[in-house]
Amino acid sequence: MKKNEIFSFQKLIVWQKAIEFSELVIKVIDKIKAPRNHFRLIEQLESASTSVAMNIAEGKGRQTTKEFIQFLFIARGSLFEVITLLIILKKVGWLECEDFNCLQSKADEITKMINSLISSMKKKIS
């Protein structure tokens, strides 16, 4: 790989959006005032949000299209996990509606992109 060359996964718009999404989630996490005994939920939110882009990248690095598709499913699952955690945090009053709505909108966009990519990859192997 040449010095200024980028990895193939970095060219994927869905990966770029997932990176932006995890950045936003981390910024929202920094605003949360949760009791100390609930930090595990916050850690899980951070982990799940970064997992989306990481699974897209890992899948892109696999040998087969079928493996890539499997990692896209995992990325989508992580995204759904993030939304579930955000719903819980909103319900207990730790997350503002504005932050929730912003993140949910971005997650919806990424979900559609992942679904579209899965569909197009499935056509390649059919």
C-alpha cells in the first residue's frame, strides 16, 4: 500500500457515515449525567456505536462477498443495539429528545444504506 493510498473500506459512503455516527454518539455520551452504577450502559453504547463502522471495515477485508454480507448484518445489528440503548437512556431521562431524534435519523439513513449494500452484494452471488 502506498503512503497516501486509503483502504478500500474507507471509500464506502456507509462506512464514512458510520464513523460520523459513532463520533456523534460519543459526543452525546459526554453530555450524559448518569449515576456511577450505570456506566456499563454508557460503555455498551460506545462499544456498539463504534462496532458499526468496524464491522463494515472488517467485512470489506474478508475474502468472499458472502463473508462481507455477514459482517454487514452484524453492523446492522450493532446499529439496532445503539438505538435500543438510546431509547432506554431517553426513557430514564438521561438523553435529550433532540439528541435522540438526530441520532435516530442518522441511524435510519445508515440502516437503509446497509440494507441496500446487502441487497446489491446478494445479487453478485446469485
